[in-house]
Amino acid sequence: MTPRENFLHFFRGEPFDRTPSSFDTVKFMPEMIPENVARGMVSQQKPLNPAAFGGRGFFGIDWRYQPATAGSIDVKPFYEDLDDLENWERDVPFPDYSRFGWERCREENAGFFTANDDKLIGSTVFSGFFERLISLVGFENAAIGMVDEDYQPVIHALFDRLADSYIEYIGLLRRHFRVEFLELHDDWGTQRAPMFSPALHREMIVPYIKKVTDACHAMGVVYEQHSCGFIEPLIPNLIETGADTWRGQPVNDKLRLVRQYGDRFRFAVTMQPPAPITDAEALQLAGDFRRDYRDRQVWVYLHSVLTPAQKRLIMDEIYR
């Protein structure tokens, strides 16, 4: 069973050979997509110089890349006044995906696909629904709009249109680049608590995540929800959307969540030490994982703070 097949069996609830890990997947995010360059996340056959990162992404948003955090922030919102959001259908330039050279990009990256023929190919959609709203009106206005009954109908209509746009984009990724593992990026929490109540989250965000996950599953694509911050109270909602997995951050009690919801949801367990570690400490991480999760159906995400050799050491120890 190839790593790709093993991972897909795991997510489909079918028999699988071994605990899947991020070693079994590879991201494909070509520079052909302006959003990937703007957000500083390009993964393709030919590396792109980080000096090129930043600039105009989708939906008319300008981004400034920050090397220290290896990510981008939006320079200023599309609208300064929340009242202007009611004009989004007229003003906001939704991407025309047909103008991108999909076939040419596939040909230029033929070596990438050949080299990763046995792996699950993934990609990321920047950004999800709340993050996209923030980029359009700023954080304070986005937070107000989510709870204000006067603005909620406008935001519902925007989110529904965004979902359609994301589904179209994911379909093209699937068709041209055999992407079968899709991460949608949308942070919902701070270090201490979710940014909204479970009830508000269910009303304003859940329907649109579900719309995207349903479309992904119809295409044969696994859906991963990205959300940083403490979002434990939102996990029942996340399961309700039909999402397949979530990694999360160490501020969440992953073991407790797996014990409570692991029969209904496939969690990722992130190996993320706070600083570089020794090989002996890497082996201890693997031992702790086996002790806590040996009877649980979870997959392992190996953080970049680990060296490639330590990542292999950890997975070899887990398999052993």
C-alpha cells in the first residue's frame, strides 16, 4: 500500500497499514496562482525566491510578506467602512480562474508529480470565510459585522459566493494537479478562547464550511480545516461540517479531544517541540505518542522545528 493509499484508507475508515504522517503528503502550490505568491506559500518543482513574495492576491487584496514569520499580512482592508460591504458584489473582484495556464503549469511541474507519484498531493486555500472578511473590512469591523443583525445578511451572501468560488478553484486543483487533500485556512481562536461563540459560529460559518466539504467529498478530496488558536468549544461544530481533520495548536488539549470525539473525527497530532531538540528527545516524543495514542485513529504532523532525520527517527520508532 503506497503512502497515498494508506492515507486515503485512513480517512475513509477503511483498513490501513500504519499511522499516516505528513511524510505521506506533499503540498503543491504553484506561483501561477497569485494568492500563493502574495501569501508567501509556494511549493512547486522550481523554488521561488522569497524576495518575490507579497503583492496583490485574490479579491483585490494587497499583502506584505514578513520573512520573520514566513507569512503575509494585508496592508489595508479593501473597505475602510463596514457600511461599504453591502457593495461587495459590485466592487470585489472575484478571481477568474480560467485565465490561469493550468495545462502549462502541469507540464512545467511534470517532474514534481513524477517524483511524488506515491504521495497524497495537497494544497491550501487562502483564506477561509472569517479571514477573508477580515481582509475586506479589517478585524474590528469583521467582528462587529458577524454579530450585527443589520450586516449578517450581507455577510451570509458574501460567504455563500465565496464558497462557490472556493469550490470552483478546488475542482481545478483536483482536475489538473490531482490534489486530493485540501486545507482551508481560517483562524477562529485566540490563545485563550474562540473568537466567537459556538452558536454564532454555527450560524455564520458552519453552513459554508459544510458546503465546501460536501463538494470536496463529491470530488474525492479530503478536507482539512486549518484553524489556529484555542477552539475546543467549536470542535462539535467542526465535526458537524463534515470536515475530515484538523491539526490545531498545543493550546488545545488534543488527547482529551481525541478521547471525546475520536470515534467520529480523524485528528492530527502535531509533533511540535518549542525549540530544536536532540535525537534522544525526539525518541521520547515518539514514545509519548505511542503511550497516549496507540489505540486511537490519528495521524502525525511533523513540525518544521524537527530536522528531517528526526522526523524519520520519530516515525520509525512509532512504526516499530
